[in-house]
Amino acid sequence: MDPLIIGLPGMAFILLAFILDDFHILSVDSIKSIILNITGSAFLAVYAYTISSIPFLILNSVWLIFAIYKMYRILTGHKN
């Protein structure tokens, strides 16, 4: 399997979240934006692992952890 099958959608999800925030269509604190970030960073972490890119794996794993934490905080009512 070509790793780009996982990497390209991951990149698209992250970029989509960024663009939608930049154009004030979605807030970075919205559930939809966080789901895009969780999905994108998870895909990119798998992609990084597949291509043995440790720095990229660390970056996206940390991004994923913080996005999940942010989702948890919002869902439990602890926004700040």
C-alpha cells in the first residue's frame, strides 16, 4: 500500500481546519475543527510511522494528544 493514501487525506484535514478558521467559517474551538485536527494528525502520525520519519511522528503525535485533550475539555465543560 502506498503511504500517500494515508498521508494526503491527513494533510487535507489539517489544512482544511486551518483554512476554515482563517476564513472565520469554523472556530479553532469548534467540535468540527477539533475533529478535523484529530483525524488529520492521526492519519499523519500513521503516515510518519510508515515512512519512518521520527520528527514528523513526534510532531503529529503531540498534535493528536493536544487535540484529544482539547476535545475532552470542551465535552466536559472545561473550556479554559
